[in-house]
Amino acid sequence: MTKICSNQYAMNSPHAQKLSDDQSQKLYWACLEILEHTGVRMYEQEALDLLKKAGAVVTDGNRVRIPSGLVEKAFSTVPKSVTLCDRNGNPAIRAGGYRSYFGTGSDCLHILDHRTGEYRDSVLQDIVEGITLCDALEHIDFAMCMFLPSDVQQDIADRYQMEAMLNNTTKPVIFVTTEFSGAVDAVKMAEIVAGGERELKQNPFTACYINVTTGLRHNKEALQKLLYLSDKGIPLTYIPSAQGGVTAPVTVAATMAVNNAGVLAGLVLSQLKREGAPYIFPGWGGNMLDMKTTVQPYCDPEKRAQAIDFAHYLGMPSFSLAGCSESKLVDQQAAAEAALSLFTDALFGGNLVHDVGYLESGLCGSLPQLVICDEILSWLEAFMKGVDVSDESLALDIIDEVGPDGQHINSDHTLKNYKKRWYPQLFERASYNVWQRKGSKDLGQRATEHVDTILAEHKVEPLPKDVANAVHAIVEKPTA
Amino acid sequence: MADFQNIIDTLIEGDQEKLLSLAQSALDEGISAKEILEKGLMAGMDIVGEKMEAEDMFIPEVLMCARAMTAVINNLLKPLLAAGDVSAAGKVIIGTVKGDLHDIGKNLVAMMLESAGFEVYNLGADILPDKYVEEIKDKNADILCMSALLTTTMPMMKVTIDAVSEAGLRDQVKVMIGGAPVSQDFAEQIGADGYASDAGSAIRLAKEIMKR
Ligand code: B12
């Protein structure tokens, strides 16, 4: 029998948009006007030289006005999708379009110790355990270091972080360093693991997260990293962080315009340094300072989604943030904020979504919170699937066969298909009595036990001994 | 009997025009500038400070109150006050330490100290120890405030304190430190005189430190 049916259209997933394309265009024009008219300060000579040579106007020593044409030109050479490999060089993440991948954040000062419940300074072993957990969790796609190790020499703490990530997961890793030299060493380590400079460039399994003071002020380290990594062809994010009400006007649109003008300036520089250098846009926009508490909220609803829309409009991959909370505990607020933020980023199609498991506005982390986020992501993966309304899934023949009076529980159709439905691992569905029999545990307790089980059972594929030694040698002899 | 309560309430509302006219009528009634300052304006700002710490007021509102108060002092009271009546609560040098560019919190603390009556010299971010030393000397400062948001730059606080000691200025200035990774323990470890976790308590600490 022929099965032809014209004009079929299937929604493959739910989808949302907050900025219309017209609004994105207006925002883009605003950024171009800022770059041409107001200009940005750049505290790095090579950046100034490159821009000047390309036709930008430099006044007052380091104030650069960038013509729109340079921005348009940069869009014609920058890749629209960034592939990150795993540690073994196999493609693992294709960041672009509406594909979402999730990972942890970096550099929390504190940990809520899941064994003792204590709130304390984090140490190197916390990073080892956190990254091991990332390696094991199905819905965590990339790792950032999560914690600051308070028990190592502080000025080279970032080298220890990179080493711990390389040793404890095969998933892609994204690094953050304070100084430029730290980024140089992180790349050296990654090159050793990849088997050389060319190998890493061809199959990058790592990317660098760079923060910039504001869209209008580009600090030296950020520019140094941008130029160095662009030259190397290693993917990077370039994220100015003006705060509405303090270092930018308080409206979401203005803060986004200021920051994204800076993102475009970085884009131009990256492509001037090397055409085709991979470059990732920020996926949140419109940071604010909470004017009561003076905290910069990570899970602020108003800074979500529009930057993802803007990146989509420009056809660029985005690096966004979700699964984070202002709560000081793994409590109801933490779960609600994590779920809401993960939900929005999945729905809007942020590409590399980081900060999963953050508490206390980026100052504290918790392993059980990460495990809870993994469960939320599992739920979301099931939710985001489209509905199959096909002849087969409608199963009209079986409906007819069983009729109004029959049972489906023991039918072949059920047997064949029931496992395709979603089952929770941590969310409790059992009856009250059964839940009681299992110890009357709440989600936090179950997540804590799950952390212990994973840490006891999961074996990370180790780096070859000589490679691990060569990586460690960099920690012992860091670039000054 | 002057209506100080009205002045206090108006200050808390941040209504500069009304505050100016109330202060003018009080002066016309023969109330001294000193009394208006102390029983009206200062009393009002104390309440503003408390409200801020109780999360009862937003930072921009606090700054508006401070602006209203300054307008009254500069436009009406200053010529009438005896020298000494309106002396600053203290002279403060403030900056973010070398290597650190986080300045949002530091700037907030600077503004809040200013609105509490301190004379504040805000040096900016990424400040070398020698620069602090130079400014302390130059401005004859009472308090040195340092901010650090990175664990990697916290040690610069100790380096700066050592530089201040070496320059023979440690007895002249009290040292206050703050920033997300900084703690009371750390302050004690490096020999600072105080630590505060937010702008509200920073003001309280600065006032208290001036009395030591
Ligand atoms: C905004 C921000 C930035 C902005 C800063 C913009 C600016 N102009 O300041 C930008 C984007 C530039 C930035 C850059 C970086 N950042 Co940053 N940043 C933050 C963030 C999100 C918020 C800080 C903030 O402004 N808070 C709001 C203000 C009002 O609060 P506050 O600073 O704490 O100040 C209050 C109190 O602490 C106190 N206080 C502050 N100073 C003082 C001083 C005195 C004397 C007293 C008494 C009190 C006091 O009162 C203030 C008001 O209540 C924090 C996370 C966090 N939750 O703190 C990370 C954070 C501090 N950054 C971090 C990192 C890693 C970086 C980078 C290294 C990233 C990179 N590689 O690009 C760079 C470093 C650049 C450099 N050399 O300094 C880490 C720190 C890790 C560490 N090693 O300690 C944090 C903790 C985030 C994280 N978990 O990863 N960052």
C-alpha cells in the first residue's frame, strides 16, 4: 500500500520566543550606533592596532569607534555553530541553532558539604568529586570547575582546577582563569591531552569563559585571552557584564545594548585576529543589581530568554545560564529557581547552558543540588520531545480490538511501548505507605544518597599515565 | 518648638524641595543651624540607614535622601555653622586592590559612606599598595577601605597593610576590608581593624571605628 499524505506538518518540540525579530533588529542597530558613535575603551595595544588598521577610529589613547561595516564583515567569517568534542576527540556538543546542552558553573567559594551538612570553604577534593559527578550524570553535557580550591597555592588555583577537570571527566570542559597566563597554561594542558596544537584546534574539547568589565570597557586580560584563543582557534565566550542601574542604565534593553555592543566589538576583534575563529555569544541579558540587598541575582526572571533570542536572530551560538539559585540551602526555593530557569533556557533554545547547581548567587555549590538539576533535565528532555501522532502511535486497530470492555495492561502493544514513557529516578511517585516504608525521605535526602552512590560506584576513564604526568608538570611549572 | 519630626519625615521621603523650605522656615523661626543638622537631618539619616539594613528601602532612595540632606547643608546651613559643627565624620580612602577589577560593591560602599557624612576619596579599581600609601599621606586619612572579590587578590590586602606600616602610617589609619570572599577571620589574620559584609554594616563599622 502506498503511504503518501501531502502537507503534513509536525511540531517537533515546544518552543518560545520573547523578542520579535523586529525588536532584535532594533537592538542590533542600537549596538551598532553605540560602537560607531559612543565607542568603547580597550586596554590592550594589539587590539587597538588591529582595529585601527581595519578602519576604526581611535581617540583619547584607547577609545575606539567601530564602523558598522566591520561588524557586518565579521558575521560573514565567524562560524554559526561550534562543535566541542569529548576528551577523546569525538564530537559531543554541536552548539548552535536550538540545541541545548547543560553544564556546571565555575569558582564557587563555598560548598554545602553533602556528608556533614556543613557550609564551608571548598577544597580541591570537592572539585574532584564534583567533576566525577558531572562525568556520571546523564544530562550534564559539559563541565566547569564548580569550586575554588582553598587548599592550594591561590595564584595558581586555576591550574589545579584545569588539571582536576582533565583527570576526572571525558566530557568537554570549559575553563576560567583570572590572569592571561592561566589561560595559556590551560591551553597547554589541553594540547597535551589532545596530542598537539593542531589536534586541539581540529577537535577542540575545551573552551574558555571570558568576562569583560562592561560592554564599553574591555579589560586587558579579557582582550589578551580573546586574541590568543582566536589565534589558536579555540572556542571562547566573550561576556561583558554591565549591571543595570550601576554600570549601565537600569532598563533591560539598555543594559543589553551596552553589553552586546561589547560582544560585537569582541566579535570584530576575533575575526580580525583570525577569520573563522569560533566565538560564542552570551545567552542572558539585562543583569541588574538588586537594589535592596545589593546582590546580583543569577535567577532574575527579567534577564532570561531575550539574549538567547538575540543570538538566534544573529545566527550565533549562545552561552547561557540556568539551574542556579539565590537560595542559601538546597531547599524549596533552590528547586523552584533551578527548575524555572532550566525550563526557560530549554524552551528558548540556549545552547551551552552553564551554572547548573549554583546556590547563593554564584558563591556556593552543592552536589545534591546538581543531582536534583539532573533529574529536572531528565524531565525536561521528556517534555521537550514532540508528540508522535502517527497511524502507528494512534493504534486505532488496537483500540478497536480491545474495545470498551478490555484491558491494555497485558497487551503486546503496551509491552512494546511502555518503556518509551518517562520514569523519574529521584522524584517520588510511590504511594504514601510505600514512601514511608522506604524511609519517608524528602528529595534532598534522596539526592544526597544518590551522590554517595555515584561517587562510590562511578569509575572515570583515566588519562594515560604519561599524559597525566605531563599535565601535572604544568601545574608544577606554571607560566609566569 | 521646632517640628523636627516633619524634617525627619521629609528627609526620609527624599523630597529635596520640601526639605529646603522646611529648613528655611526653621531658620526663620530662629532655630540654630546646628540643631537643624543634628536633630533633623542626622536623626533622619540614622533612620534611613536602619531602614536600608532592614531591606525596607531601596539603594536609590537612600541616595536621594542623602542628596536632599547635602543640598540643605550646602545651600542653607553651611554659612551659619561654626567650624567644627559640620566636620566630616572622618576621611576615607577607598579602592579595589591590585589585580581586581570588581568595583560595583566598593563604589556602593563609597557612596553610602559619603551619604553618612564621611569625606570619601574613591581611588578606583586595580590599585597598587603604593598608591594607597600616597593617598593616605596626601589626604591625611582616618580610614583605609579595601575591597577584593577574588580569592587570588585577597593577599594584596595584606601586602597593602604591610606597605602602610612600612610607611609609618599604620597608627594614623584604621583599616576596613570587604568583598564576597573576605571574612572576619581573614580580617583578623591580616591585622585589619574591621570587616563588614555589606554597605549598611560598613557604615556602622566606620562610625564605630572612628570612636575607637
Ligand atoms: C559582577 C561580577 C563581575 C563583573 C565585575 C564588574 C564590575 N565593574 O565590578 C565582571 C564581569 C567584570 C567580572 C569579572 C571577573 N570575575 Co566576577 N563576579 C561578578 C559577580 C557576579 C557579582 C559581583 C558584584 O558586583 N556583586 C554586587 C556587589 C554590590 O556586591 P559585592 O561586590 O559583594 O559588595 C558588597 C559587599 O561585599 C561589601 N563590600 C564590598 N567591598 C567592600 C569593601 C569594604 C571596605 C567593606 C567594608 C565592604 C565591602 O559591600 C558591598 C555592598 O553591599 C560575582 C559573584 C558574586 N555573587 O559575588 C562574580 C565573581 C566575584 N567573579 C568571579 C570571577 C572568576 C571573575 C573573573 C576572574 C572571570 C574571568 N576570568 O573573566 C573576572 C576577573 C576580572 C578581574 N581581574 O577582576 C568569581 C570569583 C572567583 C574567585 N577566584 O574568587 C565570582 C565569585 C563568580 C563565580 N562564582 O565564578 N565579575
